[in-house]
Amino acid sequence: MALSGGPEPDLQELCALVVSAGAHVVGQVTGRRDRPDPALFVGSGKAEEIGRICAECRADLVVFDHTLSPGQQRNLGQVLKRRVIDRVALILDIFALRARSHEGKLQVELAQLDYLSARLVRGWTHLERQRGGIGLRGPGETQLETDRRLIGQRVKQLRLRLAAVERQRKNRLRQRSRQGTFSVSLVGYTNAGKSTLFNALTHAGVYAADQLFATLDTTSRRVFLAPGEFMVLSDTVGFIRDLPHSLIEAFKSTLNEAAEADLLLHVIDASDPDRDAHRQAVELVLEEVGAGEVPRIEVMNKIDAAGLASRSEAGPDGRIRRVWVSAASGEGMARLREAVRSHVPAFPSPETCSGTLSDNVGFLQPSVQSLL
């Protein structure tokens, strides 16, 4: 059961997220309130309506397209007598499902624990006093306190491991900079076709599918634009509206790939009627991770689905700022390569980048490919 208080595209996106998580949507409910109810988020009458529809549809899970407080989530579960999750939990579940690299799994676990820690509330039935012993803080510790302490310890471990990964990533980026390598990152709303475009430019065979968050792990490849001219192209995680802040924090080292790039290719689904809102959602995340001032080209993808022709549009400085392409068919890819070249005053020669990227590249996750 999917519930949204937003416009129709928001409900459609919520249903797509539910399907991406592996569930089947059996019903949909919309509603509006001036302000959320402190206890149930929705009003008591709407809660009763949701309960009736759940019974009719035999739904066993209710997903809200909003962020619920721990109390609201608990109260709704008691009223509806079904499991209730919010948008944040749904996205975290999809990320956990899609993460493949060691780094990606660490990042998702960190975000999940951050989300869970706020939901360890008093009111459990098993808060009996535990006996003190080896490995425990002492006599009288409750199960709740134990869980909070264990989560805190695990969060500290995850942050240390991710800090080590981030140091390695920064070393790699510094190596690129010293070698004069021009770095380009693909960014965009989830399912805009970033991975398909990455494959079209690199022939890398990265997994791409018509689903939300099909890929999470960063992959980088060298792309030759012309004889003696090349760039390093990185495919990054897709964005989505109202991306949980905990995910942005957990994936900060990955998202910094965009902040450190020389150029961003902002991939936009030209066939998406909600593309302007999605463009704005991406720009907000880019601002948050410090990539707001990085030069960019908007790549209007899926022109075949939109019934459009390939073309390009220049900005006031004469450089191409927008290109219409189809990554699936290859239409407009030559224009895109030329657009990238227009943003680079001079390319490094292959001879200047003949060394290995890093002596410790094996430390990187398997999905983050060696660039040379």
C-alpha cells in the first residue's frame, strides 16, 4: 500500500520505488493536510480509511511518501495492525539491495544505523534489567541501552573505515590532478540513463536497467575523445527528491567525486514530464556536497522516447552547455564528445599519464576500476 500527499508524479515515483525494493503495489491512497498530525501524521479518519483499504487489498506493508517520526511510525503500526515504513526506510532498503562493493555496503549500513538509532525508543516489552558481566557496562543496563551502545560502537567503526576509503579516494584524485587528467563525472536523477550513457561513451558494460537506483557503486574509465585527447569519466549514484540527509552524509566520499571533477555531465531524461523538478532536486544535492560551482553540461537523454532530434545549445561564453542525445541508440554522441572538448582548453598527452594511478589501488573496492 503506497500513500502520498504530493502530486501524481510523486505517487508514481513512490510506486516505482516500492517495485524497485521487490514489493508489489496493491493499492494507493492520497491525502492532504495543512500540517501533519503529531501522533499519526494523517488524521484519525484517514487512518481508518487506510486500514479499511489495507484489509480489502490484503496489504501487509504500508509505505508513506514522507518522513515519519519514530512515534508516528509506531502509532500507525498499532492502528493499522500492519508494518509501516516511510520514504527514508524504503530508499535505505533499496540501497542495501543494490550495494555491491565493500565501500557501498559500509555506506549503506552507516545510514541504516543512523536511521535505526532514532527508533530505539522506550516502550518495548523486553526492557528487563540485565545482569552485569564481562563485556557489559555494568549491572542494571537495559536492553535499550545495550542496543544503543552497540550501535554507537558499530557507527564509530564504520566511520573509521570510510575515512580510510576517503583518504584513498583523495590520493587518487590528487594523482589525477598531478598528471593533468581531465576528470568528468556523470550526475543525474535516478533512472535518467546515466549508466547507459556511461556504457555508450566507454563500452564498459556497466549494469544498466530501467529501474530506480539500478547501480550505486562508482565506476571510472578512460575515454578517448580524439587522437591524444582523453578524459576520465566516472559514473556516480543517482539522486532523488528528498534524498535522506543520512544517505548524503554516508555517501559523502562517493559524492565528492562530483565535487572534485573538472566537469559534470548532468543527465536529464528528456521524455520525463517532471524533468524540471528532477533537475532542481539534483542541483540541491550538488550544492550540499560542494559541487554547485563545478562547470557542467546538461545532457538531455532519451530523445528517442521523447520524439526529439539531436542538437546542441551554447552558452554566452560560446561553450556547449546542453546537448540532446539518445544513449541507447547512440544518436548525438559525437555532439556530446565535442561539447566536452569545448570545455577543455588543453588535453594531456597519453605519455604524461603512463604510470599507475596509485600503488595502493588494490585497496579500492572492486567496482571502482583502475583507470589505467
